[in-house]
Amino acid sequence: MKKPLIKILPLLLGGILFAQNKQDSIQFKRISDEILINEQAYSNLYDLTKNIGHRLSGSESYEKATKWAFDKLKEAGADKVWYQEVMVPVWVRGKESLQIKTAKGQWKKLNMLSLGNSEGTKGQDLTAEIILVKSFDEFNKLSEADVKGKIVFFNYPFNQTFISTGQAYGDAGKYRSTTASLVAKKGGKAVIIRSLSSSFDDVPHTGMMRYQEGIEKIPAVAIGPKSADELEKTLKSEKILAKLNSNCTMKPDKLSHSVIGEITGKKDQSVIVVGGHLDSWDVGEGASDDGTGIVQSIEILRTFKKLNLQNNHTIRVVCFANEENGVKGGKKYKEEAQKNNEKHLFAIESDGGGFTPRGFGLDMKEGKRRQIQSWASLFFPYGIYDFTKTYSGTDVEPLNELDVPTAELVPDSQRYFDIHHTAEDTFEKVNRREMLLGAVAMGQLIYMIDKNW
């Protein structure tokens, strides 16, 4: 009887696997249909962006957003909703302006934005000559005498040869985060950078920068790509003076909150996290960065409740505080999870905008990654095919310290850095269907992890 059993066993296993895949496909379709037909995410995004708007940590509008998120999680059917206390940095922009002139010209105003967490000129005019460098290598060749008393302009563009705009963002990001202290060490008075943008418009982009301890905190601002190219062209033929006036500064840290809601696991209390960051920069409406991630996460909770999916494990939505200029919410969440001895199975964040989803970044051990990759055929009909990325969302990344597998939704990135950290990040830039498909993909992944882990 041994040989017939050996022959029959693969057929039995294959039949079981086929039945499982068929059932999973049915549930995938239910999740997709519910979100695409009965969604509340798009109207929630409108409410968040139009009635509250941008939401910088520590601001009055951010505090309004926490109450909004609490109410929306309740409306979505969360079994439990609460605030998690977190101390956040408080940065204020105030009035700001940048003007330039040649020896024979008139003062001309440039579109600009101070970089987040930077110190300004205390409302006084800072007037100095601009010098141009294209890279760190060029700057490092300058002496202190070359830089002292000057405003250094770094015109380092996005590398257009990178197909992934996220790769270009990481490559150019060093010029936003580090140049102020490098210039201050050589006696420079301020820094101007080319905005981190894949576009060639004249929209300035803000974003966080950092000062080195013990180094003078000089102003740091960004200008749009078009202004950057025009400024470089002029600097190659004549000297230019700049007049910078800005009131931005850091205030004392403030007590604020992340907002958390969950549906209780039917089998155990192990936690699966899905989330985004509730804060945004103080320009635009914070729609793609990261209003979409917030409303997608709430929509997933609503869908599990509406479809009565009977989740084995607790599914928790986290609306993280302070991703933009400190990541205090993500770090605090990890600390509380560790202190409370909570077991986390998985955590995923959506923070790449509401564009068409392509796959998932998977920051985890190879065995877990391969298991998720083995589900690819289920995702493929929904346009999800890329499981090769190995990064996760900024707010869930601290959970890696607790050996938690983390991930990030990977949407098509080609348009994201046109509007990222700008006044152009508005509700109107978000396509309803593309954003909903991102919620579908994350909901399907959470369903599979809840069932199989």
C-alpha cells in the first residue's frame, strides 16, 4: 500500500492548496469590492484636507486632526480607540522672503521655503554674496576664506537616470539635511539648496534638516528647480547678492498624541499594525503626504468590520504623530509596545502617496519575505507584482528593534516628488481610484497575514 499512498499524497496536497487559494481569491474579491464600491476614504480625505488642512506637529491644526482621527476610527467600527501621549518638537515658520540682485539689477523676489527645523534670521535682513557649488566634492575644495561671510548655493539636481524616484530622493536628500552645518563650519552665513524634486517647475519644497551639535545654526532654505537653474546660469557670468529674511525657529517641545484604534483578535491578542502619519508640513494640505495613508488605514479597519472577516489577531490602526520632523510617534509606539510586552506579528505603513499600488517593501527575515512572495498570484490580478523592495515605512521601522517584520505599500512613484513637501500637495492631486486600490492591496495583505501567521 506504500506506493499508492506516495502517489496519492501530492494530489491530496495539491487539492487542498487549490481549495485554499480559491477561498483566498474569494476573500480578496470581497475586500476589493467593498472598498471600491462602499468606501468612505475619499470623503474622509476631503474632510481632513479641506476642513483641517496642513498639520505640522505641535500646531493647533494637528490637535484638531487628532480629534478627527479619533472620531473617524470610532465611526469605522473600532472596538477600542485611544490617544498615545508623545512629546513632539515644535517648529514655526513665520514670515520669510528671499531676494537677489546683480550689481546693475534690481532686487528680485524668489519663491522659497525655509527647511524644517531650521533657524531663521530673527526677522532681520541677512545680505551676502552667493557662491555656487554643484556637489559636496566642489564644496570641499573651497577654503574657509572662500566661504566665510557668503551664502552657499548647492544646485544638486535629482538624478533623472534613476527609474525609482525614491532612489533619487535619497541621493539628493543629503544636501537638504547636512549642508547648513558644513557651511557654518567654514564661516558661511546661510545655505540655499535646490528643492528635492523630480519636476522642473518653480515650486519650492521644504523638509527636515539637521544641525550638528556645537555648530552655529545658520538659515537653510530651498528654491524651486527653475529658479535654481536660472540662478546658476546668472552666477556663471556675474556676482549676485541675496537678501534673506526669515522668522522660523524651534519652540519648546510639546505634549501631543498619536491616535490608535483596533478591532480585537478572535484567536489571540497578537497585533498587526497598519498606519500612516497624521502630521504634515505646514504648506499645502498634506493630502498625499500622508492624508492618503491615514484614510487608507481607517478604510481597512472599516472593511474588516463590515465584511465580518473574523480576524484571528488584533488589527490595529495607528495614526502616527510627528513623522515629518522627528519620528517621535513611531519611536514612542515602539517603546510602549516593548514596555507592555505586546506581541506584534507585522506592521505596514502607507507613506508614498495615493498613487497606483505596485507592490510592497518587505523589511523582514528571508523566510517571511518568501512566504509573502508565494502569495504573488493572488495579488497579480489587482496590479500588485513587486515584492523585491526591502524597506519599510519610517514610523513602523522602529519595531524592527523588537524583531517585528515591517513593510510599506509601494505605489507608482513617478509623480510623488513633484508635490512632496510643497503647497501643491492638495486633495485635488489625489486620484480616488488609485488611492482606493492601495487600501485594497494592504487590506488583502493583512488578511493573508492574519490567516497564516
